[in-house]
Amino acid sequence: MPTITLLLDLDDTLLDTNMDTFVPAYFRALSGALADVVAPEVMLAALMQGTQAMMANADPARTLQEVFDANFFPELGMERVALQERFDRFYDEIFPTLGALTRPIPEAVRLVDWAFQQGHRVVIATNPFFPLKAVQHRLRWAGLPPEKYPFALVSSYETFHFTKESVAYYPEVLAQLGWPDDPVVMVGDDVEREVKPTRAAGFPVFWVHKAGDISSELARVPQGPLNSLRGWIEQADLESLKVKLDTPQALLACLRATPAALAAWSVSLSPSAWTRAPAPGEWSLTEIVCHLRDVEVEVNVPRLQRLLAEENPFIVGEVTDVWAKERNYAQQDGHTALAVFTVARKEVLGRLDSLQAEWSRPARHAIFGPTTLQELIGFVAGHDQAHIQQVWKTIHAGE
């Protein structure tokens, strides 16, 4: 069977967790651990504010941790550095005791074992409210210790920019994986945070539910108990498990994920990783990001401005690959280029977010002929995906 990218939700999919019980207990435990320096009622209010800010974040330039910190620590009147050692001790010593509030799901371990045996790419696509250390504990409670299972990605608040309340979470997962071309399926139990936003992002989804859970709205969505997933995958038409960016909402989510993924990768890269080309004649990471920057600033932004300001404008074709040598991208600073690209992309997103029926606005392209705003944005999304794949290969060349 070809490789399938499986995005597996954690809570109530792989791990039996009553979130209505678990989250309050978690908040109480953290408040209690810091009660000698922060009044519990102040801590609880700050935790709620930080969590709500993460849920609302749409900025691809800010990780969820950065969003949380900006809303949490000012409420405490303290900085993270003053409490970091206490937080580390809490997640090492106290948080693991909350595992008693959860139960492993035996079928989850059998499913994950099978997926790895088949050579599938397995992602823990949990809502990234928690630090990685906390997610790893929850995986151990589920009988899926990260020390044993080589998950391709585990979403956490240090590296992710969107929660599952945002459609952009799902393309951010694939972008952080290098936008693999393989079939993909999201597996989760939560209709509002997983099934509906996954479908809005153009992703295939399997709804895991218990006996008796029925929704006429989701009658055509593949669904069933977790133990039915394997059989469904083995019988599925793999072409039906491809991401389809064929709606404005899906396209916007894809465009928002690109700078987020680039930012997530850039944090851990050495200076030499930015300038190293995988082979003679191929671009380095710095050159790729400079290309994305200039295309966004000099092609995408002006085209969007024209298309929204004029009736059926004529769009000229642009030859942009030659800019790499002409503009000496190799000698530029990749971090600065990424920052400029992100600002320009946020301008594009800001304009597109406010559109409604205007996605059908017509234009005439020198190469593609009659087109629409939606089709042109589709070209931008395809361009993003191609270069995210290129960046991934460049970063991992030689591994």
C-alpha cells in the first residue's frame, strides 16, 4: 500500500480523556503548584485569557507559545524567566499524576502499530495548547511513548501557530511535513474542531465516534468506531484521500500556513543550513525564501491590488527565477527575507479575508487566458506548496 499521512487526534481518539474533567484539574494543579507566588484566582484568569488568545490567533508570525505568553504573564505581573524553573518542575513531577484521569484505548495502540508496519507517516495532530513535554506525557498515558514510536510530527504550542479552532491548523501540519504528495486523512472525534474545519481545509477526514452518535449533517463523512478505521483505509480509493484546495477558505488556510511553517523550521536551523545548496545549480534555503519574498512583494500583491481595483484587468506573465542570480540572493540574509515575505503575505491575507462574492472577479492572464481571482490564488497556493517541498528537501538533503 502507498504511504498515507495519518493525522491522528489524541484526546478521545487515541486516549480516553474527559476534557470537561481533565482541563479544570490541570488548571487547578498548575495554580496550586504556583500558589505561593501567584494567587490561584489570578492564575486561573490568566490561564483562561492565554488559552482564548491562542484559540483566536490568525497571525502566522507568532507561535502559540508567544501568543500565550503575551497574554498570560502580563496578567501575573511577571516574566516567563521568573517562573520557567517552576513550570519545568510542574510538567516533570506534577502533570504526570493527571494521567490517572485518563485511560488508554487498546485499539489505538493496535492501530498505530499497524500504521508503522505499513510504512505510513503518523502524525499526532493534537490541539496544540500544551507544551511538547505535556503532549509526550499524554502519549505515554495512551501507551504510545514517543521514545518507542517515531512520529513524523507532534503538534505543540512551541512550534505551531494555529489551534484546531482555525482551519489553518490542518495545512500547517502538512506544510511542516514538507507538503507530501501522499494521500492524507485526519482522524478525530470532535465535530467542531476536527471534522468540520478539516473538511473546510479540503482534507479527507474520518470521524471517530461511539455507538449511537449520529449526525445527518455528516451522513456522507466516513465514520465509525476507531476499530473500523483500518478496514476503511484498506478499502479506500486513494485518489479520494488527496487534499483539494478548491474553495476560498481552503486556499486562505494554505496561504496562512506557508509563513508559519517556514518560521517553525527557521528557529532551529544553523547559519550554514541557510546557505547550503543540496546540489550544484540548486537553490539554498536563503535563495528560496528570497524568491518567495520578491514574488509576494512584486507579483502577488500588485496583481491582487489590480484585480480588486479594475474590471477584468490584463495580467502579464512574470519570469522570476532569473532574479536569483540577477539579485544575488545567495548573499542576502534569509531571516530578513522571511520577515519581509511574512509581512507581504499578511497584507495579501488581510485583503482576501474581507472578500465575499469577489472571489469570482475575472481577469485575463497573458499565459493562462481568462481566469478569476480564485484561480489566481490557487496558483499562489500551488507555488507555495512547490517551494515548501523544495525547502523540505533542501533542509533534509543528505539525511
